[in-house]
Amino acid sequence: MNSKLLIILSFISTLGLSSSSSRMLSGSSDSVVADREIKLKNPSNLGEIEAGLAKSRALIRKSAANQTIDDDDDPGYVPSGSVYWNPNLFHRSYLVMEKELKIYVYEEGDPPVFHDAPCDGILGMEGIFINDMEISRFRTRDPEKAHLFFLPISIVSIVHFVFLRETRLWSDMKNTLVDYVNVIAEKHPYWNRSRGADHFMLACHDWGPEISSAIPTLYKNSIRALCNANTSEGFNLTRDVSIPEIYLPHGTTEGLLGGPFPSKRTTLVFFSGGVHGYIRQLLLDHWENKTKDGVKIQQYLSKDENYYDEVRKSKYCICASGWEVASPRMVEALYMGCVPVLIKVHYAKPFNDVLNWREFSIDIGLENIPNLKSILMEISQRKYIRLQRNGVQVRKHFVVNFPPKRYDVFHMVLHSIWLRRLNTRIHDLHEP
């Protein structure tokens, strides 16, 4: 079975359209509040929530069969084209999400570690999402109506305020997360009734996956939205969510969006960056300062050169992993109309259950780094223009807006989380 078909089936399964798609959660002994039976004051309404989700799955299934959506359903943007695995399926699931999804944000915890995080720098997506979630129309103040529960924890803030460089111990950071989940599990019934399966956290710091491992139920059951989406380090493609790392040097996308037409781009391929990790070492060992035929690959630019100007001049922009798999270069390329060339290992691409990355990016394996120039030069002008135009089309899904707008990166992250929730059928572990 080819990889394209696998991804299509993954998306359909995520929407709960096959009998084998559900994840049934059973009681395990590794709950945060271990071996503690929760006696609910009122009967659980989880059955009603699950019934509503079943109706949502049926509606999406019906839409997939009809292959049409009335214009009256969505007078705004209508997904179309080869950049989507199934544009109609995505469109319907997105519309159902807009109508139905409700998220409860736990109010426990105080800033700066909870409910707040920096919105600048390459890890700014953490703070941007947390702040957007606090004011989102998807937020409900009634946990009984919630499909999902958000843990408003900032890993960036935990690292900044809790981590002691002198000792370099992980324990204090992990205990901060454990203590928080213990508090909400003691105070509310929702974590224990599902073993965290309808809960999610979001982290853009590289240490997010490791710190989340402090709680086995969170690591195994909950949805983790991660920038560091490395499948060799425990990232689960069917449960976790890959989110893009986005760098906004001035706090907004002002001046970042757009670039010259393809005919005006004179550099074949561009990369500039430090030797962070073995992939970049391989790249620079072979191509650094070899400028023939429009190749511009080097560690650092001269003082009179501007990184973003170089991106705008280039047809293809290399997005190589650094110390970890995530990098803002991928989104920067899309913002400025440069076709991303991904040189990554074990990386789960953002929104891959909806977006067909082959239609707007190039994957280069480590073994093909020596052949980089020839591979790109063999791509016809017609195909390059199609890749570039498709990248411009999908750009809207990676744009950060203040406040969020439909189909932007905030809503795409939520849609990915929504798909995981649709794919999870939960029964109350404290009911017969």
C-alpha cells in the first residue's frame, strides 16, 4: 500500500468512518490519582457527549458520500484542489467543528506557569495558543458540555521558571506537571473518568515530550499537540497532533507574507543556519559555499544580506532539522512563496491528515543530500510553478492572526485535535 493511500485512510479513520477506528479506553493502574475511586455526585453525562460525537461522525460520513456541500453552508472559504487529501471531507468536518466543538479550560493554576506564556521567539506558538484559547468562542464555562479539556500549562514557562541550570535536573519540571494534574484530578471528575483521554496539552518547547512522560496516562492517553513531533521519541500519529513552529520577529505576520512571482526568483535553493545537529552538518559538509547554478547554502549571511530577502529570491528553501525535528523555516518558506525542501527524519508534518504535503513541498532523504542540486534542477518549470502556487494556497492555514480567523493556524490546530477526539470513543470508567 502506498504512503498516499495510507494517509487518506488515516484521515478517514480519524473521522471515525471505519469500524476499526475507535480507541476504546479501559481502566489502567497508572492514573495520576492512583487506585482512587471517584464517586460522582451526579450521574455522568459522558454518554450524551459520546452520542453527540456519533451524530457528528455520521454527518461527516454522509457528506463524504454525497461529495457536495451547499454554498449556503459556508459562504466563505471552500477548500478545493490537490493540496487536500479530500477537500470535501475536510470542509464538512471543519464546519461541524465550528458548530459543535466545546472545550473546557481548567481555571486552576496561576501565571506565569499556567494560563500564560511568551508569544515571541520561535517558541511563541505556545503562548499564542494559550492566550487564544482563553478567549476562544470554542471555550465553554460548563465542563458538563465539554468534548475536550485543555490543560493550560506552558512548558516554556516551566523551563524558564522551574528549571535550575546549576543542577540540570528534570524532576522539578516534571513534578510541576504531575502536581497540576493531581490538583485537577482531585477537584474534578473528568480526568479520572476517561484516564485523560479527552484532555489535551500543547507544547512548542523541545522538552515538551519528555516532561509529558512524567504522567503515564497523559503520555499514553491524552492528546499532546507538539512542535517537536518526533515519531522516534514517542509521538503517536493517531493520537498526538503536530503543530508548526512559527517565528514572528515583530510579534505579528506584518512584512512576512508574500514574495515575488516565480519568474523573479533567481536563486535555485537557499539555506543559512548554524550547525545544529547531524543533518545540518551533512548538508553543510557537502554544499557550503558552493554557489554554482544558483545554490546558496552557508552557515551565516554577511552583514549586508537579509535572511528574509534571500528567502524571497529563492525558488526552493531548505528546511533541515536542527537539534530537534521542528524548525520555523518551513512556515517562513510558505509565508514568502518559497517551496519548502524538507530534510528531516521521523518528523510528523503539521495537519498531515488534511494536507497533501507532496503538492507544495519536496522531501529529500539524507542519502540524497549529495544529489540535492540535480534533484531540484530536474523538476520541470511547470511542476515548480504548481508547487509554488499550491504553497501560496495553503499559506492561510499557517498564518497567525490576532484575533484568530477561520481556517488559520489556530483553527487548524483545533481541527487536528477535534479529529483525534472524534476518533476516540470513551466510556465512563466509573460506570458499569
